[in-house]
Amino acid sequence: MKHYYISLNGHHEVHELTCLYIPSTLERMYLGFFSTIEEAILEAKKNHIKSSGCTACCVPHYIT
């Protein structure tokens, strides 16, 4: 399981805590501790319908 965050900069990308491109603490919101990126993205979509995975840490789930 991993900790996931969503960026609040308008793109609403979901990041793993260890992502090199995770926004600063003021530009992200904690989503929770999930088994999969899919679970984290589903949580993010509850408030940000166009959320997707980060291009660096969640590549298969990035939506352009």
C-alpha cells in the first residue's frame, strides 16, 4: 500500500508520495493510503472528475 496525493494546480494529477514531481505541500491534498493507483484515482474523481495519474509515477493511468 502507498500514500497518494492529488495536485491542486488545475491538472488534478494523482501522485505517489515518492514521486519526483509531487507538488509542494501547499499545492497538493492527501487522498489516502491505497493498495492500487486505481483506488486512489477513484477517490480523487469524487471531487475532481477529470483526475488522472501522474505522467511519471502512474504512467498507465495518465489521461491527456
